[in-house]
Amino acid sequence: MSEPFSIFSGGFIMSKTLSAIAGFIGGITLSFFWKSRKLREHSVFVGGAIIGSISVTAAIVLTGMVASYIGLNPTNADVALGLGYLIGMVSVGVVSFVANYFSRHENDDIVQVVHELKDGT
């Protein structure tokens, strides 16, 4: 008979810790190559804190869900590290893409932005 799931079990806590570390490394790795324009206005420390918080939070929250969705065991260390890295990198990429888009259209009229979205350019 299996034991009931507990968030205090060593596998759960270790999985979340490993995915957080890997997510941080994934987010920082992408930020070396691609930063949003608005992020360059801040100091290196503040930029690192913003990128780190985005990637770590996304990795902690999404690693277990993604692992379960694709049929993997989220408490496996290799799965937690791999998915955490990937999710951390993708989360920083998506946030940078959206931030650059809004920065580019900061002074545009909403009608112009809607037409651009409809046209796909």
C-alpha cells in the first residue's frame, strides 16, 4: 500500500529545490544573450533579480505540472533539473519578448496596435 502524498516528503522538496536552481540557471543563460530594452535601464543587480525571480518562480510552479502532463515523474532529479532549466529559459524569453513588444509600441495608439496584431506584422 502506498503512503499518502505529503509536501514534506524529501522528494517533493528536493524536486522543487532542484527545479528552482535549474530555472535560475536557465533564465540567466538566456539573459546573457537577450534582454528586454526596459531591463537595460536598470542596474545589473536589479536586472538579475528580476530575471531570477521570473525564472525561479516559473520553474517551481510549472515543473511538476509539465512533468505530469508529459508522463514523467516530477520527483526524479534529472526530470526536475531538465524541465526546470527549460522552463526558466522559456519564461524569461516570453517575458522579454512581450516587454520588447510593449516597449516598441509604448506611444502608439491602441487602434494601430490592434491593426498590427490583425495583420500579423
